[in-house]
Amino acid sequence: MRPKKLVMHHSRLKREKRRVPWSRPGPPGETIIQSTSSITLLATIFAITLALLDGCGGNVRTHYVPSTPTVTATPSRENIIEAVRHSVEGKTHVVTAQRQEPQVHRCDQNDVDRDPYMPHNPELAKCPSVGATYTTWQTVTEHQTQRCEPLPGPEYGWHVQELGDDKWRVSLGGSSWDVQKLSGAAAKGPEQVNVSSFEFSINPHQDC
């Protein structure tokens, strides 16, 4: 009798398992609601991240600035002279000039009294009488702006002397210039001239 009850009890358990599916403890629909909330939260975080990225870096444009190539070749004699000639073209300088200007002096009584030839030799006196006049010349200094004369080509008596790496002393007649080839971040001189693919600084030893 005991084995029969065990078999019947086992059969009843099988029938109850088939009727009642397994479910996670908790209110119905809790799993679905939690999954939906997680998806919504992730979507919100993703949208906010995109907005921040667009606001911070969306309008930033990167411009590519090509680097200036460094010229390593040695300029020719003609290049150096041409740089000096270009530095003088259109240049002006101030010239100090002097001229003699006449001035008429009218004698007064003090002039007559101080004249060494008065009263014994009035014919030699500058101021023999009050109201007499005599002319003197006064030196007047003027400052004038003049344009530098253009320099001749490299075949006309130029002398180029090397002073060191990329430095030269250029002379013509009584004028001279210090020339330096610039490259990279080299310090620029008083005047800067481009010739061919070279860049020079020119330091004149005279006005022009």
C-alpha cells in the first residue's frame, strides 16, 4: 500500500509542475518594467553625451598650416648682390644741406658808436650814420628727403666677402652692407629682402 501512495504523489507533482510555470518572485510585469527603464536610461545618457560633444567640439575647425621649408642651399654671388639692390630700391633718406642766405642790417646809434672806423674814417665804416645799411651772409641748415640712387648690376665693381656661416660683407665704391641669410626662426635684421628662394636681412653702413 505504501508504494502505491508514493507513485500517486509523484504523479500529482508532475501535473502541478505542468500547470504552474516558473516565475521570479515579485509583482507581475516587474522584469519587463525594469528592462524598459534600463534601456530608457541608457538612451538618455547617450543623447546627453552626444549633445555635450557637439556643443564643445562640434564647431571647432582644425586648420592645417604647412611648415615653411628651410632653405639649406647656399645663395650665389648674384643672389646676394640682388638682395642688396632690392633693399635700396625705393628707399629714401634725409640729407642735411647748408646754404648762404643774405641778411640786411640797418644801423642804429649803438652800431655807429661801436664802429671802429668812426668817426675818423667814415668811408671805411659799416655804420657811418644811423639808418645806414650793410649786408651780411648767414649759413642756413636745411634737411631734405632724397630718394636713394638705384644700384648697378652685379657686373659693376661689386665685392662680396664671406664673414661666416650665411653672412657676407658686400661693398660697392664707398658703400657697404652686411648680408645674412635667414632660415627658420633666425632673428630678422633691420631690413628683410626675399630673392629667389632665399630670405636675407640687410644692414647698411650708410643711409642708402
